Amino acid sequence: MTVRWGKRIAAAALAGGILCASWGACVAVTGMRASASPAEMGVIFGTAVTDAGVPKPALQDRLETGLLLWKEKRVRELMVSGAVETSNHQDEAEIMAHWLENHGVPAEAIIVDSQGNNTWLTAVHVAQEAPEGAVVVSQWFHIMRAEWALRHAGVKDVSGAYPKVFRLPELYYLFREAVALPVYWVTKPTPAQ
């Protein structure tokens, strides 16, 4: 009897592992197949900055991707959305806006959202500013959830762009995204239109 239960548990663990790996692959492939369509706005999702207020590499990559979209005229304006970090009190969105201005984007083409504490809040803010369409700018592993969040918040046409750079820690974030997206599906209400 114990051997039978052991085999059942092993089979269930194997099936669960295959299911999780398949779902992770779906999230990864969806992100890596993202292609930016022309839109009014590109929204650059914030992530960590240094204590000195300098974008860390992942954020620098996002900013460069957003800047390229703007230079190629695929978006007319850029929203930079992020939180005020609790550990160092740096405002991610303001730092991103300054970086873009220093790289030639005029201030009037930048919308600063310092209340984008998470993907969902950013999506709600984008829906208020650009309900007709936006391009998500983030890392490949985040594209699927970010696009879903914008659509669910009420943005009609959503596409994505990601930096073509890979760093090993992104595999951890892929796992996190594979968990976070189903959580969003069941916990995020449809905002009143």
C-alpha cells in the first residue's frame, strides 16, 4: 500500500512539474514574441534604482527600449510609472523622467506616474491617460501580465516591447510571473468605465 501511494505522489509531482514548466514556457514565449504596434503612449514600468538615484541595469534597459520607440515615432509620449522606494526613498518615475529628458525626450512628451506601485496600479493609470492604446515596455517575463493588466483595466489596443538583453536572474522572475498572472486573473476587478 505504501509503494502504491509513493508512486501516485511521484506521478502527481511529475504531472505538476510538467504543467508548471509548460505554463512558464507559455509566459516566456508570449513575452519574447511581443512586438510594439504604433500607439499614442509607451508605458515604461519602473523597477529598482540605486541609493544614488541611478537606474539599475534592468531599468536602464527598459528606458533605452522606450527611448527607441519614441525616437522611431512608434509612440508619441512616454509614461514612466514606478513607486517611491521604501528602502532609499528614491522616486523611480522621476528618475526615469530625468533620464529620458537627458536623452532628448522633451518634458511635455513624458507623463510621470509616481503612484505606479505595482503592475495593476500602473495599468489603471494608463487606462485613464491612454484608453485607446499603449505599448508596454518591460522585460520579456513581465510582458504577458502587463499586457493583460492594461487590457483588463480598459486599454483597447495593447502591445509590448522588451529589451533584447538576458540576465540569469530573469529565470527567477519568470517563475514569479508564472504565479502572479493567475493571481491577477482572480483578484483584479474590472474598473468602472
